[in-house]
Amino acid sequence: MELGQFSFGVGDRFGQEGRAQLAAFVEARRRGVTITPVWNKSNREHLIVKTDPAAVRAEADAAVAALGWRESYFVDADHIGLSTVDRFLTPCDFFTIDVADFIHRPPVDAALGEFVRANRKLCGAPAIADLSVPLRLDEALLIKIGRQYLAAVQEAGRVYRRIAAARGAGRAIIEVSMDETEQPQTPAELLLILAALSAEQVPLQTIAPKFTGRFNKGVDYVGDVRQLEKEFNDDLAIIAWAVPRFGLPKNLKLSVHSGSDKFSIYRPLRRCLEKHGAGVHLKTAGTTWLEEVAAVAEADADGLVFVREIYSEALTRLDELCAPYAAVIDIRRQRLPGAATVAGWSGADFAAAIRHEPGAPAFNADLRQLLHVSYKLAAQRKDRWENLLQRHADAIGRQVTHNLFERHLRPLFV
Ligand SMILES: [Zn+2]
């Protein structure tokens, strides 16, 4: 299985918007750009919404059949590890192996010794074109990087072998993710991570490093855009150099997680991709749920009552809802409107506060982030919520498609 040059991960917490999501890819295709849709849902989301990976597969297959999509598409076991991969093995054909928890675990001495021996040939100043700063490697740096990353790479190898044993070699797209960590990887680190993954025979087609700045869920990038562009360029240069030398899959590309809504980096990102002729995988962060909330708020009185109820409860359970997402949200509590204020809002007011139209005066990024992590509260009222989703399917679907195509696929790829 091979992942195309451009691929885009969509999440759908309540599993109702598969067709509306795919319609955005159909529109891009109509304009001459093929982007591979990948439906992703993490184990955490499955546990919260009480769904099964097989449901994501069914949703994807149904959407593809309904819209007559003839290009490839995948279902991603998002952020899995050895303890969670099993129930994804049959329904999924894309696996995001998350080894961030294994970074900084010391490897065994023999493995570290082997890593240093195998990579000594890279020491000195390997001539890698297009790096912002020429790379310099020595044995001390090899040891340091091995101590930091080798255990994580070995864990990726173990997870990959479990997948390959169950599905057969070549029967899955493999991504390795190290994004949920504190520090961005340097070019030297990325190079050696790729060398080690090659030695572990992990045929990864995408890698998700940690980038500089904040990739908060559902809102724009926060950080130094120029630094990010430089890092992105460096990473592309490293990958281009590493692929033929380490025998990695030719289509290996970067994966950008929580990439939805990062409007301020799309132009630089596109510039980097064009410069290198590179591809990218970009994952959205379950923001289809927010499109649903906005559309339901506007749709009718029941919808507005429901979303107000969710929001008032979210305010009282803020710490609990935010805790699992602490590293990927930044909510300024003083900017959250009180429940009494929101009780006076119309559906249109509510929608305007959370819909991500940059520069729109009513937009409230703090409210949007809080609602983003509040899908659990809708999951606890699943019957009522699904009833609203079904009743307003057309209006919601239009917004889901519009959000994906106009705000994401178009600026990035079309
Ligand atoms: Zn991620």
C-alpha cells in the first residue's frame, strides 16, 4: 500500500460526517488535485465516545461508495502503541505508531553500541543540500541522540512487527509519531531517528516530528512562523537525503498533527513543499465536531438549547475536560463568557463565536478550544445529540465540507 503525495487526515467523533468530509476531497479532485483522505480516530476518542474502530471503517467505506470515490483512502489507527493496537488491526490500514512516551528512556548498552557503530559513517559534515545550517555530527552527539531516541525507535519496531504479523508485510501505511513531546527534533536527531528506523526495518511512509511553537487544537498556530518554515525546510532536506541512503520508502513525507486551523502556516508550508517537490500528510484535530456544534446552534431552538447546555456544563467541569489535552490547548479562562451571557445569545451569535473565521470580531478562540474538548459531554447525551445531527444533516454537511475545502484543502493544495 502506498500513500499519495498529498494526504489529509479527518476525524469524525460521532461518525456522521464521512460523506460531507469526502465531498471536500471530491471538490479538490474536480479542480485537478488528488488528495488522499484518511479517516483517523484515536483510542482515547473511541473510549470517550464509546465507538469501535470498525465503525470508522464502515463510515469511510460508506462515504466512498456513496460519492463514487475511485482514488485511494485509508483508515488510521491514530496514536496507537503495543497495548492499544490490537483492536485496530483488522479495520485499519494506516497506523500512527506513537512512541513519544519512550523518548528519553535509556536503551540497553549493546543496542546503543550497535547504533553508534552503524552510524559512525555519518560523522563529520555530511553534505546535505538545502539545510539552513550545515550539519555536523560526532560520536558524542551520536551517543546523546541514541540515548534519547533509540528506545523509542525500538518500540516502533515492536509495534510495526505486531502490525505486519497480523496484516502481512506491505498491507498497511506506517507512520511514526514523536510529536507529543516537549522539544522539537533537530535535523541531526531526525536524521539519526530515520537511520535507526531503517535499521529496525520499519517501512514508514510518514513521520510526525514535533515542530516549534504551539499546535493547539482547533485554533491557529502560535509561535515563530519563520522559525517553523526553516525547521520544515530542514526536515524536508533531511528526508530527501535519507531516503535513498537508508533504503526508506520513496514517498516518505512529513506528517503535521493538529494541522487543522493553522491558517498562518499554510502559505509557508506550501512554499516548502513546492520548493522540495515534497508531499505532506496533514491531520486535522477532530474539528468536524465544532462545525457540527456551530451548525446545530444555528439550526433551531432545540439545537441552541443543547449547545448552551453543553457549554454551561463545560464551564463547571473545565479542569476535568482540559486535563487530557493540557499540552495542546491554551484557554484563557477570563475570556470565556459566563453561562448567563451565553444564555442571551442567539444561535447565530453562538456560531459566530466558535466558527474559525480569522479576524472576525465575534470569534472567541478560548471558547472554541473549550468546546473542542467538550465532545465528551455530547457523548454523554448521545441519543439527543445524534438525533440533532440527523435532523440537521444537510446544514451541518454543507459547513463540514466548506470548512475542509475552503479553509484547509484549498489554501494548502489547490
Ligand atoms: Zn498527533
